[in-house]
Amino acid sequence: MFTAKDIKLIDTDYFSIIDQNESTLTLLSNNSGLYWNILSNGADNIENIIIYRMPYMDSDRYLHGYAINLEQAFVFIHNYDQFQLQKKSP
């Protein structure tokens, strides 16, 4: 479950919060334009956080990976965004 402390970790310059509740965050990366759906299963194990990416809102979502906490999920997203931006560079 996401706590108020977890929500404060969101860099609102990098992400726009589209939707949130105690177990799901939907974010828009202001950097890449990709949407991210982050789910917490509430367990304390290696697959606590499930990360999905969506090319646009309400599209099919694609499993991106797993994280042990929200901070690690943000690192995965930042890395993927950088990868995507490098692909677009000449």
C-alpha cells in the first residue's frame, strides 16, 4: 500500500499524477510522455511493486517490471525514459 510518505517521493516536476489510491498510482512522465501504472501488492517482498507502462492513457498496458519499493520503481522509469529519448536522438 502507498502511504502519504510514499506519495511525497513523487517528483512532480518529472511526473504528473493522473490518479492515485492506496494501492495504485497512475503517472505521466513529463519527460517521455509515457503513462505509468504502478501497483503495490502490500507485501514486503521482491515483487512488492509491479510497474506497467502505457503509450497513452487508457491504452493496453505492458508489464515493465517489478521493484521492492517506490523509489526503485522511479529509478526503473527514469532509466527507461532515458533509453527512449536516446533512441530518438540522431
